[in-house]
Amino acid sequence: MAVGSAAGGGDGCGSAESGEECLDDPNDLPDASQLIDRRLGIPNLWPLAPETWDEDTFFGLIEVFHDLVSRPRTRRFHSWNMCGWHHSEFHNGPARVLYRGKVNELLREAGIEYELAAEGEDLGRLVAVTDDARSSLVHRALNESAPDITARVRHAIALFRGRDTTAESKRSAIVTLAGILEERRALLKDKLGKDEGALFESANRYDLRHRKADRRGEYDEAFLDWIFWWYLGTVELTNRLIASRTAG
């Protein structure tokens, strides 16, 4: 699969933005280097020269190519001087699915613990790989949340799992989920009784929601991972409780 000229055989995947060469057409093609530069902010990356890349450039190119790749629905053979196949009616949806699948397979084989997200606010961005249970939780949270919280859930997940995430980003993700749970506190209290207060104690007493001098802030970043998954699981639980109540 190539992101460049769509001509020349293969599976016909390319980029509608970059055009394709034709021996019978004198028009200049767009500058591929400029196409990449506009998205990544790094000039002169085309022609590709992997030996010059650092890790961030490599990962950035993976994401840029995801956005550029598209697949044609039609093609015609240009026989003049054996020019070759020309493609048209480019669509990016099917090509991006194929691209994510192939790239994620290569990343797994290389032992790189990132994958291209298949859904969410960070679609097509490299995100941290998780186990099947947490991946399933993310999928349910992204697809089964009520319309009034969907955008916030998507944003929290993107903040937490991005390849450039920081401890501060993870705190922001937790605060976003805590806000959703606060809005559903009456539901939680109804189901958990007085124990619902324990759910908010971590966010309130530690250096998360209320950034005050007396809040506890000296803890390993693994604590942020634990509380994020705890809160996301609780959001998903409240989604099911609300859905059950509505169905009843």
C-alpha cells in the first residue's frame, strides 16, 4: 500500500491529494513533501529516508499517511506508451481500515506497544496498546454512552491513551470522568448507598480535581492508570444502569 501515486498496480491504494503520474499529461503533481509538511510540520520528508528519522518523526508519518491514504473505486488502463492504470473516485474509509490493520500488524511484530486507534476522537492516531478487557471497555464506553456525555468520554479516552500523553493529561482525563460521575451521583448513591462517597474520595483528596497545597500529590503514575480505568468502568456501569432503567 502506498501513499503517493495511485498508478502502477498493487492494491490501488494511494492518495487522491497527491495525484498520479501520466505520460500523456503535462500537469505537475502536488509536492508530496509539502503535503506532509502541512500536517506534520517537518519539511523535506519526501522522498522517504528512514535513516534520517527519529522516533517521533516515524510515528508522525504513520499518522499522516493514515489521513492521506485513500482507495479508488474505478480504474482505466491507459495504453499509450504503456502508461498503465489510472484510478478515480477515491474514498478514504475502506483504505484507512486496511491501512490500520496492516500497520498495527507490523507494529505488533516489531514489539512496539502502540496501535492506530480504530474509533474515538483520536481515530487514526497512535495509542497505547491495552489488554482485551480494557480494549472492550473502551469500545463500550465510546459507543454506548448517552449523547450528553459522549464527547466528554471520547475526549477523556483520547487524553489518556495518546502516545504523547503526560501525567497532566491523565489527570485531566480523570477529572473529566469524575465530572460525569458527579452528575450521576444520585444514581450511584441509590445503587451503592453511603459507599458512593468512596468513589469520589480519590479524586477529591489527591492532587486531581482540587489542586490545593493540602492535597496528596506524591504517588506513582500507576495510580493515575488505576483510577482512570476505575472511573471509566464506573461510567460504563452507570450507562448500563441508565439503559436498564429506560428500558424498564
